[in-house]
Amino acid sequence: MNMMSASRKKAMQTAMTMMALLLLGLSGWPSGVGTALGQSLNFGAGNSDQPIEIFADNGIEWQQENLIFLARGNARAVRGEVTVFADELRAYYRENQDGTTDIWRLDAYGKVRIKTPQETAFGKKAIYQVDNGILVLSGGRVRLVTATDEITADKQLEYWEKKQMAVARGNAYAVRDNKKIRADVLAAYFRPDKKGESKVYRVDAFDGVKIVTKLDTATSDRGVYNVESGIATLTGSVKLVRGQNVLRGCSAEINLDKNVSKLFSCPPSASGLGGRATGVLRPNRKKGK
């Protein structure tokens, strides 16, 4: 029997470790619409010496010629309080000239579930490109669920580590309590807070934007949500509906924390004409009058 070389042993050890480093860095919306798009499901967080356990009903396969490690059959990767479940886990690695190895891609296929004590993400496939720091969760209607919030999308959820942003694509919804935001694309941007923790400070909504609160429903072409102020700014074909009252304009500001809305007319064009804000207000009437 040929003894495994030191570099091969190192490759296998590294791959088994990296196979579990599937991230879902979608962090929360601290106020207003929801706190889910960004809770960190991160195997790399915490103590780097923490052991990682790999389980698979059908065993772990090492394809040396293809430079792939496979874990098949009810596969599970566990590190601390984070677990990745899938029918199959794959780790792709490359061999460097100096004898070291690098994992460049991690895949999870079939009934993918990424779970921490605070949140769980669901999909059919997850692909993490290590070099670019990009994770994509796709397949069916992907979901990220926390105790208070839920993010769903028809196409995929993405986390861009280097750009510090998360994206939900395809009929994307973010829901918390009686507040909901919908758009074709939702993008959340992160930055460190005073404690050094990554927090969402801005959320952009593109195309088919719809915000629903306890009192109002607002639609527009685009929206920008400022997390710190709790204000969502809508632009393009804005429509505000409260009961039977309907207001239309070019832009609007909605304070999601205070349930206060402001509608604005269009700025003057080159001809000096600007579009007016319009509204239809229907007074409440008692029955029989």
C-alpha cells in the first residue's frame, strides 16, 4: 500500500475543513421591514480552532485525479452551532507549485439547509466561490427564516463578501410582523458598527417595489431604505393607498417606524412644467347616511 504524501494528507484535511465553510452572510434589517437579510450563517466565525465534523450515510470519496472531495447521502457538516445539511457536499481544490493546496469552490446539492440557533436558510443548491467570496443559494423558492423575519425569493439569495452586500432576486419578499417589502431585486449593504459587528445600513429595492404596513400600501419603480432613520424613499410612478384614499406622485418618503408618509410632485422639466402630486380622498361615512 502506498503511503499518502504529506501534501495529500494536508489537502484532504484542508478540504474537509473548507467543505464546512459554507456561508450565508445575509444580515438583518434592524428596524422596519425586517431583521433577516443578513444574519450571519458563517462556519468561519468564532474560534478558528473549533473542530469541524463531516457526516455522510454513503461515505466520503476523494477523487484525486479530479481534485474533488465528495460527501454523499444525507451529508452534514457541523462546526460549533452552525450546520450545513445536503444530499451531497463537494469541495474542489487546486495544487500549487509549492506543494500547498487551495480550496477554490464549495458546493451543496439537494435539500440544502444551513442552520444556526438564530436562523435557517433553505434551498436546493448552494455554491460558494472561495476566491471571489460569493455564495449563491438557489433552487425553488429559497428562504431565510429567523424568529422574527423571513426573506424569500424565486431565483436566488446571494452574499458578496468582498462587497459587503447581500442580494435576493426574483419576486423577493422581506416580512416582519405586519410590515412587508416586495421587489424584483432586494439588495442589502453592510458596514461595521461601533462594536465592530457587521450591520445593514441600507437596502435598495428595484422594479415592482411594494411596501405594505399596517396602515398603508405603497408601490413604485424603486426604493431605498435607510435603516438608521427608518425611512424608505420611493421614486418612479409612486402610489400610496390607505383605505379608499389614493395618492400619486413622483417620489415619497415613508417612515416605517412611525407610519408617516410624505408624497412629492415631480421637479420642473426643461420647459418649466412639473408633474403634480394628485390624490383621491374619500371621507368615511357611517352606514345609512
